[in-house]
Amino acid sequence: MLGMLGAGAAGLATAPYLQRGWEGFLGAASQFDVTGLTGLLPNPGGFRYYSVVGSVPHKDATNYRLGVGGLVDRPQTYTLDDLRALPQTRIVHDVLCTDGWRVNKTPFEGVRLADLLDAAGVRAQGAAVRFTCFDGTYTESLTLEQARHSDVLVALNMQDKPITHAHGGPVRLYVAPMYFYKSAKWLSGISVTDTVVPGYWEERGYAVDGWLDDADRHDAAA
């Protein structure tokens, strides 16, 4: 069956409406694919659908919550409407995955992570930020300096539309200067820590600092 699907997908690059349907199919199928085989199917849109768990609960404005805590003076909890009401930053950058695929000039829009950290008041011993996700398994980390880069967002929109569940919505992390595995999907928790805690893929051999080759590692705006 995978062979037939793969052959059928080959012509999608010349049919945008079919491409959109194929992307929707992959997004739905991957949510219930414990084998990960859907991630191997061709996708002319560029993005791959992948989760480290068999299925992920859906969240929306009625039940989404983002907690900011750890080594902070003012722990915060944000609803989706709270995040939408904050100043938004738009970034257009190439998305690259360690699997080799890329999507050029992808717009993301959301709240600067640095603004949420400032609102919470990072304590003097805070040195890193750990991210947890409502899939119940995935985690990521950044140093505090990395987290304060102006191109690191708590993202609400991707490609000028609200981020869908399949793409890690309604809220995901977006770390523009790093490989896409650092941009945790289904974001639910931000915790300031005194040291970097390796994330899900770092525990499995990935680089803790996932910089892109041409990344600006010293953001003057941070």
C-alpha cells in the first residue's frame, strides 16, 4: 500500500490542490501511525509530519494552557487568547530538518520568547529554558542566551495561518537559527532551569546546540 501511495504522490508537485489534500492525509494518518512509516512518504510541500508518540490530544482556545515557571519570580499561565493579545513578531526564514528536507522562506508569527521570560522575571540563577509538550513525551532546551534571541518565538501562525494540530498547534516553539527539531511542537510548558536539560532527541544523540551552518549565534537584538 505504501508503494501505491508513494507512486500516487509523485504527480502532486504539478497539482497544488492535490498537494493540499495529500498534506492533509499525511497529517491525519501520522497522528495514528505508531510505525513512523508515514514520515517516509513523499510530500512535495516540504514539511514532514512526525510525532514521537502514537497520538496527540487536540487543544484549542477552550482548553489550551501554556505555563511559564521554574526559576522565575512571577509564574504565568497563558490561554490561547492571552497569547494572541500580546505583541506579535513575524519572521521569515528557511526551515531545515536533519532528515534533509527544507522549506524555504517560511513565515512564522508569534510572541517573542524573551518577552514571556521578561514578564515572568528570570531569577539570577536561571541559565537555561526547558520546554515540555502536551504529547506527554517531547522535550527541548535552550540556554537562556539562546532563548532570548529575537528570532525565537512562541509561534501561533505558520505560513500566515493559525498553526494546525498536524504542524504542532495551536502553539509551538520556533527557533529560527537552529534545526527544526529544536522547534518543539504542541508546546505546553516553559521552565527556567539552572542548567541545560538535554531534550528528547539530544538524549538520543542529537546535538544540544542545533545551530544551522549559517546561523547568527550572537543576536544583537536579544
